[in-house]
Amino acid sequence: MAEQFLFADEPAANEDKDVINPFHILIVDDDEEIHVITKMALADFQLDQRPLAFHSAYSAAEAQAMLQQRDDFALMLLDVVMESDHAGLDVARWTREVLKNKLIRIVLRTGQPGQAPEEEVIAKYDIDDYKEKTELTYRKLMTLMYSSLRAFRDLQAIENYKSGLERIIKASAEIFSAQSVTKLSQGILEQLVALLTRTQSAAYFKLSPNGFTASSEDNQPAHIIAATGEYKQRIGEVLQQSDAKRILEELRSRDESVTYYIDNDTYYGLYQTSQKQCYLLFIKGIGELSETDKHLLSLFMNNTAIAFEHAVMLQGNTAK
């Protein structure tokens, strides 16, 4: 199923929303040939089925401007000698100390190793690797990419976990309000995705008893109540029916209150309350899950759904 979900009134320009998010690579070098060769060598590289997106800067000033514009660069391949003998070193220090970007992996490359001795540079600067351009063969470049991007991926997961934990702590102060339960669900979902998967594409939906679309009896269609990655900006949006209908119908026909289905590397987890209210957990690019992982995902669905139902009941009693 190429298109798992379709959002209501989605403009045609956004039809490619499900494209896998690439790793963004910043190449900083004043030699155009270095940019061309690097891009050619890495054109087919992928990690976790994620391709590379290249960005080019030809000076230290241009690199700093690009680093300020976006904070999701995974790796910077940085030339030492550009407009000055230490331009690359200045960019590396500025990135860590001024921009406070601790996630981006910084690999210094130099064609003049005598001007910046390796041991001295590694000791003084918060970089991740130091390579002479003449030694960076295709095989070594591949090894460098795998090690650097895996490190970035894992550090990013830790940051997402911390962000989720912060949301949980903040939400716990007012746990009995529907708003705080939403924040709590968001925090827990961020932690789950960071801990159990290598993807950032997850969403948690509240479905009407009749499925994805509203009916005359239920004017509350399906909508996102928590999300990560590409779906995070869509919290609160309404969904229409999609190719996932077959899977959802199968899940809803089962006797279990908590059940799941994995199809095309996509996880669908469904929780049904006694009143047939449903909550759906959708994770794209799930990868392999252990039995413990599946149990934790089921616990998330069970406990967050119960918390939502209790919050609704409390609000109804208060209104009386």
C-alpha cells in the first residue's frame, strides 16, 4: 500500500508527503570538484532505507548561513583550508559553541594535513573524524557514512526520548484534564518511537465508532491526537477513508480489545473500548519488533485510551 492515509481536503501539491525523510548532508569545500565527486560516490547510499539529500557550501560564511537556516543536518563534510588556513576549524568550533548544535556529525577533510595536525585538531575541536582527502577512498567513505549517520540517528533518538519525557513530566501535573492526557500521549508516543523504532513517522488517532468518516449519529470523525515526524504538524487534522480500510475492518472484527497488524513495514495497533470507541496507533517504517516491543506498544494503546475515557467521564461529571 503506497499511500496509507489520505487527509481531508489535501492539496495536490502535497501528494508526496509519504516520501521517506532523507539524511541531510552538508558539503563545505571551496573546490567544486570535491562536491561533484562526493555526490557521485554517495548517490545510491541509504541507511534504514533513507537516502541522502546533499547541500553545498563553498565558504565558511556560506556554511554558517546554511547551518543557521536549518537544524536537521546529519553530517557536515568540512574542508579545513578555504578562505583562510583555519576556516573549517572556525566553522566546527562555531557550530558547537555558538550554534549549540551537538547532534550534527562533523568530519574534517583536508588536502594539507601538515597545516592542521590530526592529533592537535581532534584534541582541540569537538569533531567526530578527521580525514586526509587522499586517504578517503570509496570504501573508507562508505564506512565513514555508516558510522557517522548511525551515530546521528542514535543521538537523535535520545533527544526525542528526552523531549517525550519532558512532555510527560509537564502533563502529569494536571493528569485529569483531556488536554493534559493529550500532552501525555504525545510525550509517551515520542518516547516509544525513539526507543523501539528507527523511524520518526508515527501517529495516534481517535476514531469515531463508525470508522474514519463522520456520520449523522457521530459528528466526531477520525483525527490525530498525537504524532511524531512528518505527522507532527498535522495533530488535530481530520482523516478520510484510505487503503487501510481492509486492515482496520479486520482489526475491529477481532474479539481482543487491543490488537495489531503489521503490513508493508507499517504497524497498525487498535484499541477498542466497551463503547466501541477506537484508538489507532500507526507507525510507518517500523522495522523488526521483539515481543517486548509489541507488548509496550499494546500497553501504550491500552493505557492512553483508558486515560482519555476517564478524562471525558470526569469532565461530564463536573459539568453536571
